[in-house]
Amino acid sequence: MSIAESNASVEAKELTPEEAAVAFDRIARRALDLSGEDFLVALDEGTFDDVDPDAHPGLLDVLMALPLVR
């Protein structure tokens, strides 16, 4: 059976700002062992400016989730 033949449905739920912040915090904690807020402060201070995300495990995951809160 191909994907086109399946009857699977896809649903999307828009997150509230509070839900998005919680999701971002969870991602940052799992990926970098930092709270979401601590990550944002470090990002704003330039801590990650010269860091290659591929060389820093978890950083790319958090950067990709950044649109949740910014």
C-alpha cells in the first residue's frame, strides 16, 4: 500500500505561546541540559555565535525549535 492509497489523516494543532514555551524548554533541556530561558540568554549573549551546530550535539535541535519562542 502506498501513502497515496492510505486513509491516514494528519492533524495539526496550533500551540498557544505558553504551550510553545513549554515545548521549547523541554527540547532545550533534553538536547543541551539547559532550560529554554537559559539557552535564550546564552544565545543573546553570543555564546553560540562561533559554534558549529554539527560539532555541538543537541544544538541544532534547539536552534530548529527556536521559532517556537521567537
